[in-house]
Amino acid sequence: MINQGSFPPRADILALLQGQRPARVPCFSGLINVTEAGLSSLGLHLSEVHTNASKMATATVTTHRLAGFESASVPLDLCVEAEALGAVVDFREDTPRPEFPRISQPIAASSVGLDLRLPPDLTQRGRLPIVANAIRHLKEQVGQEIVVGAWVPGPLTLGLYLVDMVNLMVEVASEPEAVGKLLDVLTEALIAVATLYHSAGADFVTVHEMGGSPGFIGPPSFKRLILPRLQRLLAAIPGPTVLSVCGNTNRAMPLIAEARADAISVDQLNDLARSRQTLGPNAILFGNLDPVETLANGDEAAVRGAVRQAIEAGADAIWPGCDLWPLVPLANLRAMVDEARQPRTRP
């Protein structure tokens, strides 16, 4: 484990999420950051942690304990909200290596004609209470040391776990009215879930809009269908927010900024320097190490080089571009954290 020395990661990150840049560049994430090494240190398989609050919290905090990572975030899979709304989850219990849960049965084949209504007890359904309890466990375990994050999918990303993915992506263009009706319902669901997580003690909430990123559906569809729902969702979440978007989003960064999150996280396909130039000096921008090619498959020198490149490009915090791949070597995570902590002058 890395010695934190004089670095106060929690205070630095909370200040950053309020728009006050600390002297150094933090290294954390609001997305999934659990590793096979951390799971093995506890004698756990990834499939075990999703239905037990204590195991979920203890598993995710190992990335801090073993590598110095400056946050711990839950949940540890993308299926929590979809399951609470009726989708069937395969927890991948029989796989020898860790795999994230998948939806084995969505609730519908199409958004057309789908009359989805939210149950009044939504936040008590499925594993939502388990995730809320995991946040409480994290606050007790590490809440004075590092930030505790929670995250929800974006409205379209959640839709892709509830409705046949191929059909829904086609319907974004061919049936925007039906898709918009679905997204309105899902936005309300996500407001309820994010509020639950904040009430449980999350220091910040990340909205992870992967499928609805303008890098995937294009800026026009993003502006028409996704942006108004993101604005409503982010405005309703108490406390600091981060908007995480995937793909090459450089052309759409002004649109993404209109969602009005407190910070924006971009992935490895984004030209971070170009995004910084587009957004200007005041935007809080996180990114954007490749979680597979650099962190999981690269060596320590490649990781350190990627950290330096992100900082020089204008990153306010080092974030993996997406969820950590569980097979990432601890040595690479330690190199990422250590390089971010090296004394340097901000660009």
C-alpha cells in the first residue's frame, strides 16, 4: 500500500468537487473500482459481493487499502436499477475469473407501446437497499480518510438494460417519441435512487451515461433526447455530481457542459487537451486513463506516462476512463496513484 504521507485525499477531493482546485491532482473515481487482487485478499469472488452490503463495501475499499486509491464507490455492477424495475440478472457465479453481472432477461423488446410505471416503493426493491447499506458501511470504514462515491447509470444506459439493446438504439432515431417517454420515467427513477444514495452518505454521485453519450448516438440525438433528462436528473441530485460520458465526445463537449454537472469525466477516446481548450479553464474535468490497454495490460512506465499526459492536457483529477477492469495489476494502480502525487506545477 502507498503511504499517504501529507496528502489529505478526502479534503482535497471535496474541495475540488466544489470547484476549488487543490495544489496537487487527486486520483480517484466515481465508478466501479474493485480488483481481483482485492477480492482475493478477502477470499471473495466478484459474484458474492453484489447481494451483501458488508462484502460490497469491504471489497471496494481494498483498492484504497492496497493501492492508495482515493475513493471507494458502489454499486459494483450496472444492473441494480434495471433489476429493481423488473429485469432478471445473471450474477456470473460459475465463472472462474471475475465477470460483471449481466441482464439475462430485459422487461421489453421495444420502447414502442411500453407503459412503464414506477412502483411507489422503488427504492426498497431489489438490491437498492443493499447498496445504500454498503454506502453506510463505507462511511464507517473509510469516511474520514477518502471520499465515498455512489453512481447511477444515465437514463438511456438504464433503458438499454431494460429494453432489447439493438431495438432501443435503432428507436433512438426511428421512434424518438417512444424513447423519450421511456426516458422520462427512467429519469424519475434515477432521481429517486440517487437521492437514496446521497441520504445514505455518499459524498458525491456520478451519472454514468455510456449508451446515451453523444460519442455513440451523435450530438443531435443527445441534444434532443438525453440532455434535457440529464439536466433534470443532475439538478435534482443533492450534493456534488459528476457526469461520466464514453466515446469520442470532443465535438459535443459544449453540449455535455450544458448538463450542468459539477465535474465531467471523459474516457480514453476523448482528446483531453482539446476538451480543456473547448471548456475553458473553469470547468472541472476528469480523465482519462484507458482501463484496459493502459491500466490492465500496460506496464508501470506506460501508466506513469499516461498520468503525466492527462495532467499536462488539463485533467483536474486522474480517473480511469471507465470502470476498472478487475484484472488490473495492483502495481499499475500504485503507479497511477504515485505518479499523480508527484510534485509538479499545474499546467
